[in-house]
Amino acid sequence: MKWWWLSYSGDAGFRGLVILEAANFLEACAEARRLKISPGGSVRGLELEVVPDVALLKSYSGRCLSQVEADELSLKMAEAEQ
């Protein structure tokens, strides 16, 4: 399983960020819908090839993150990479 960063947007901009584990992008999108954490709209996915802190990702996974939470996670991941 791989970690996926799914960013959702709509006409008004950012709709949410979902972090989860899945085999590929399509399965990640399906899992977000199955868990009812997909905010809908257009989705872009990024496979996280390097995960500096799995515990950090797990603490943000399984829910739809707000813009503030997404920015917070981005900062924490950048710090973990250093």
C-alpha cells in the first residue's frame, strides 16, 4: 500500500484534503468515497513516495482536512524531512 495525498477543489477553490493508504490513485479515490470523507469536486492525487513520519500521516488520515489543517500538515512534513 502507498500513501496518497488527495486534494479536492471546486469552482470556489479548495474543498479539502484527504490522506490515506491505497494501492493506486483510483483505489484511493474510491476509498475516500467509501469512507464518506471525499468532499467532491475535482481531485488531484499525489503518491507520497517518501514518508518521513508515518505516525504524522496516520494522525491526519481518515478524514477530510480543512485548508488550515492541510497547511499545518505540509509544514510538519517539511520539518520531518529535514
